[in-house]
Amino acid sequence: MTASPLFTDLYQLTMMQGYFSHGLHAQEAVFDLYFRKLPFQGGYAVWAGLEPALEMLEGLRLSEDDLAYLESLNLFAPDFLEALRGWRFTGRVTAFREGRAVFPHEPLLTVTAPLWEAQLVETALLNTLNFQTLVATKAARCVLAAGASPHGGQVVEFGARRAQGPDGALSAARAAFVGGAVGTSNVEAGRLFGIPVSGTHAHAWVESFPDELAAFRAYAALYPDATTLLLDTVDTLRSGLPNALTVARELRAAGHELKGVRLDSGDLAYLSRHIRSAFDAAGFPDVRIVASNDLSESVIASIIAEGGRVDVYGVGTGLVTAGGEGGGALGGVYKLAALNGVPKMKLTGEPAKSSLPGSKRVWRAVDEDGQYALDVLTLGDEPQAGERVSDPTNPLRSTRLPDGLVWTDAREVVMEGGRRTGTPETLAEVQARAREELGRLPAGTLRPLNPHLYRVSLGGDVAELRDRVADSLRAHTG
């Protein structure tokens, strides 16, 4: 991700100058980043984008060109611009580790820093974490759908050409891998992030030769150990399939094996069944069937339900744009929770959009089977059995915590003094964590439709502080 401090909204900079001119900029501020609603009408989200966000924070500096541009706007005073010359991020970041399962209304990331530092980084943090969390969640949904087949199934990210620009394509490829995709078609993403790259050929390859068989033979001659043939340029079953079988036999006779075939149109369940049967009967059970063509978790599920025999799902547009019901964007927000030790909150006429004041901890309960049970926010102490906790959006919905839960601090300090507290994790480590996390969620949470609702609750101290700060704000407004 770009490390330019100008990757921000203008009002962050105008507020920074206001803080500076009033002597407020050095106050210690606490900002929480969270979202209010799960994407895709699902039961979970996969937290992604933390490593790029931390890299961005470490590298933020204003160059002379940056300062010259700000001066050209005729909005900023010379003393403020001079103060920015030595500016860098020096704060603390407390966050869920990347790849963890996360839920609405809990602070996923908390920035504790001088006010003008914490303010400037808002836009870049939301941009990075909202998008990658959204795509990682979509990828996880596709991977879980593919894995439901009795024959197994994998997901590869195929969406570079439909993504929101080059940066979006790279971020999407990275996030899709966090969510469980096994590879990408994007070569630059492979280079940058170490993601395995894969691909076939386009219809144009077949159209560039005198006939389909000649095209298949030419491709196999170039890549005898890595050939996947696209079958639907002419007719999938009457032309593509027999020609692919011919090439498979010729490759075997030369000491090689056909790797796979790809379907990019038609009834994917019907076609994949027939193709699997044909290759198995011909003695090629290891030829993999790849499907593409506007796939999503619901399309993958329907292919499997209809007996489809797809091995690899190349998911493109729906993954990199995170489309579908309840997708398109993750509504992450970044709200001031404390300033110089004084709790702060946004009080609004829409209670669900009110923020939670104070510096909070997120506790995750593990039951006797090692599964996650619920999360509770407190001002510090571990929740106790019998304690009454409440719904963040409806104080009337409350319950008492049962016995037998083991509480773990769900977040950790990942940056101190503007520097990461540990070495950057590999993408494979993050992907493995995401896989483990999803396996520890309660039964039903992973359902694509009408999932179990994982509870995030407020401890009594957080609820009491919220009510007290809200009452004070109302009193001051008459």
C-alpha cells in the first residue's frame, strides 16, 4: 500500500491544523475502528489487511513535494506546514491478529496516539482494512462452499481484470488468499505476496490456430507438464472434450500428463459431470476440472448440489468486487473513544450508530470443546461467571454469563511508538490462522443463509460508562 500521508481526506488535514493552532494536537487520543453490520448477511467476517496497514503506518513521512502541494492549496499556515516537516506516526496500535474471525460492534483495531497523528491515519486505515476484510470474508464463503463437495474443491482468485484498479486487484488477491484461496491469476500479486499463480489460455489462443485440436497440441507442446485446456471455444462436449482427450493421450505417450481442463460457460454442473466421466473412463482420473464464469458462493453451492464434479473454482468478479447480497462495501468506522483520559462518544438519534466510550478490551470466551462462545467488551477486567452483559444495540437484551468459559484477551499490541512489536507474518501464516479460526466458530455461524448469530456483548462497566457519558452529553444540550 502507498505510504503517502496525503492518501487521506482533506478534512483530516484541516482538522489537524485546527488542533495545532489551538494547542490540542499533542493530546493523547484513543480511536476505535469497527463495523456495525456483517457483510453478505453472513455470520462472521475474516479480519484482513493488518500487515499492509502496519507497514503503511511505519512508513508515513511528508516529503518536500507533499508539503509543496499542501502549500499550493492556500489552506495551511507556514507554521503548521513547518511542524509537519518532521511528522511521523508514533502511536500504539492494539488489534486482532490478521486472519481472526471478527464481529460487529467490537473494536478490531485501536489507535492510541497524539490527536493529530491518530486523525491523519483514519482514511488510509479504513480503506485498507475495510476492503481486505470484505474480500477475505467473501473468499472464505466461497472456499467453504467449495469444500462442502464430497469430492473436495479449491478456489483460485481470477478477478484482476474486473477489480477496482491495479491497487484494488493486488489488495483483493492478497485478501482472497487470507480467506483461503489457493492461488491467483495475477502475476504481480504472486511476485509481491508469494501467492501461487495459475492460469490456462484464452479463447483467442484457440481462434488463432486453424482448428481447436491444433491449438491444444501447440499449447501442450509448450507446457507439457502444466497444460490446462479451455474447452468451450467451439462446443464443449462435441469438440473441446474429444480434442482434450486426444491431447491427453498424446502427452501420456510422450511421458507427460494433462493437468486439467477449464469450463467458462454453459451448465457447469452438467458439463463437469460428463467431462469427469469421460476422463475417468479413458484412464485420466487426475485431470482436474476448473470452472469459471461469474462464480460466487451460491453458484458454487448449486453446482455441488446438482452433482457437479468441479475441482477448482476460478472466482473473479464476485470475489474482487465482493459483490452479492449484503456486499459491495464493509461499513467500518473510526471513532474517538477517549481524549486525554476523558471518555468520548458519538451520541446520535439512531442508537445503533452511537459509539462506545473509553479504552476497552475485547475478551473471547472458549467453551469446554475449544469452540468460541461469545465476545465481551470490558474496560479492563476479565468477565466473570454470573455477570450480566448486554447487547450493544439494545440494552434491554441482556443475559448472565454461564460457568465453564475460559476467557482470552482477543487483541494484542501490534505497534508501539510507531514501530511493529513483532516481525511481519507471512501470508501463509495468516491464511492458516483464518482457517483455524473458522473451525472454532459455533455450529451454524458458517451457514451462508440465516446463520447463527455470534454474540458480542457489553460488560457492565462499559454499559455503565456509555450511559453515564450519554446522560452528560444530553444534559449539556439541554
